[in-house]
Amino acid sequence: MKKYSINKGIGTTVEFKGLKAQYLFYFAAGLLADLILVMVLYMAGVNNLVCLALGLSTSGYLVYKVFSLNKKYGQYGLMKLQARKYFPRYIISRKNLRGCLSNNFKLSSYEKYS
């Protein structure tokens, strides 16, 4: 039986066959979902060849997509991509022009007495 090693050093992330970090979990979850889908279709009475073709095609697409995302975005790229949604594209200042140009700034209570 062939043994696969999971490369894990001190302070580094888990890596298996080139997949790093969260991509490894996406890959495992996708294969599990594919297996469950094929089992449900088989138990529902769908033709064996259809189940086999659907299972192989979805698992092949999953392998292609996960490895391409791993190569494109790297270890933390998907998290950065998701975080980018929460940053505003631009900042709107609703202060009128006269308020921006005047030097009459209100001092806070701390600045008044120091």
C-alpha cells in the first residue's frame, strides 16, 4: 500500500500534493458531496452509467477547479478576495464645501483644558 506524507513543519500550514490550507478542505468536502450525490442518484434508480458519468465529470471538474484556484490565489488569496467585498470602493464625505474650508474646528473637551 502506498503511503502519502502530509508535509507539516513548525508554524507552517498543512500541504498535501500541492494543495495548501483551505483548498485541501474544499477538495475533501467537494469529493464527499460528490460521493453523496452519486449514492443518492443510484438509490433513486438512475441508470448506473449516468451515475458513473456524472460522478466522474463532477469530481474531475472539482479537481481542476480546486487546483487552479490554489495556483491562482495561493494560500490566503481566497480569504483576501472575500475580505475585499467588505471594503468600500470609495469614501463619501457629506460635509458641505464651506465646512471643509473653514478653520473653525470644535475642540474636544480634552483639548480645551490641556
